[in-house]
Amino acid sequence: MSLAVEKSRIEATYTLIRPHVRLTPTVEVRGADLGLPGGTLVLKLESLQHAGSFKTRGAFANLLTRPVPPAGVVAASGGNHGVAVAYAAMRRGVRARIFVPTVCSPAKIAQIRGYNADLVVGGDLYADALAASEAWTAESGALPVHAYDQVETLLGQGTLGLEWNAQDPKLDTVVVAVGGGGLIGGVASWFAGTVKVVGVEPEEAPTLTEALQAGRPVDARAGGIAADSLAPRQVGHLMFPIAQKHVAQVVLVADDDIRHAQRVLWETLRVVAEPGAAAPLAALLSGRYHARPDERTGILICGGNTTAVNFD
């Protein structure tokens, strides 16, 4: 594991950000309740976090550990990271400019504007927003807050693993969605082989899958239903060695599997999950990941920023 993302630093980061983030709940569910043959699922409802996703942890980790210049902060995002940085900046009383691509959902665009950030929408993909944000950083001197490929971001997301571990120390496995890899990199850094970590990606955005096959981060497809949260061109270079060491496997799920998982979460538990957040459950419901009958499997519902509730 990179020494930059070791457990002691995750613990220190949690102490720092804890007054600014919610301790999100877990709920234990019988697999049979969700149409599975058996087993026990433990859902971590990070969708109830401030600003609607886990990204708030990384945003506060950045704003509380790095000096913010008068120009404020800048971030590129498919959606949730921008929402989180805008929220954290508002709470800290600093300026924020957020760049998002046109695939960003209307719900997330409305949230960013609601947190008084300067929002710029342009380009088709996250990579386009990132390039625009880098140009603004060079022009303005604002502090860049990367969505996933930054130590402070990884440390912030690692606090989710710490918190979940304390809430349920008997977990055998945790199943986590993968976009740029900041979330799974942070969570895997915390568990560090003590709990099996399984990544889930959409078939249309297999960034970590293709990186592991190539032995390094490479450009991959960046589309599908979860393109606003799970579709960068590459996984982060900082998280990649963590994934090589501590992520047991990565599975791919189809868009229809994700939609089905969203419906099941709503109809069974009245839990609203955006597409990217439903991917971990989709892995089990579709049979892409088979849990043992005696396995205690953690399912991370990492965000709820969507306007779709009926899923009809």
C-alpha cells in the first residue's frame, strides 16, 4: 500500500472531517428479501451523506488540509464530486468553480447551482471537464480538487471504510462501485486485505478492468447509464497499485442490471440510489458476483443524487 494512504493517515483525516460529515447508517438485509438465494447483506447508505454522496468526505479532506487561495477552489466532475466540492466550499465560505460535462444529470446541476458555485457545463465527457478545469487553474490560481487521483481525496474516501468497519466488524466482503477509483482505492487502503474488496463497473465504462489487464491505467470506453459517475477515461494512477494489491476482483454489469437494482432497492427498501450507486447490488442480482450462503456481504450505496424515483 502507498504510505501516503496508510491507515494512520485515514484515521487522522476522519478525526478532522468528522464534524463536517454524517455518520451514515447501515441496514442488514436477508439476501432472500432482495431475490437472492441466501446470505446476509449489509447496506451502507452513503446516499444519506451531506450533498448526497461519499464525495463529501474527499471534498472536506481537501479543503481542511490544504491552503485555499483567494481564488478559491476548482473541480472537474461528472456530477457528485462537483456537488460535494460546491457544498464543502459553501460551508467553508470559499469560492468554487465547477466544470461538468453535458452528461451530468439535471439533479446534480441543480444541486451545484444551489450551493452557490460558479458552474460551467461543456464537453461530452468528464475528460473534457477536467481539461477545462486545468485551464482555469492555470489562469486563476484556484486550488484544484481532483475527483479521485489525489492523496487527500483518497484519504477522505478511506474514512468510509474506517466507519463501515467500526459499524460492522464481521464483514467478509465489501462490494464497491468503480469510476476513477478514488472510492475503492480509499476503502481498499483501509481494509488492506482483512476484508475481501470487490469492484463493480458498468460494461460501458470498464476502466479498472482494462487497467488491470494492461498492467497500468489505459483509456477505456466511457459511456452507459452511469456515465455521470462511473465513466472517466482512466482510473487514477495513485489508486492503481492499491487496486492491484488489495482489490480481489472486478466485475462488469450491464445497464439493464443497474436499472433492475435501482428498482429492487426502491421497491424493497424504499432506498433511492443513482445508477452508479446501484451497480454493487446489480453485481449480485445479475450473478456477476456470487456470494457464499454464509458470506456477510457489504453493499455500498454510494450516492442518491437522482430525480428518478418510480423507475417505471
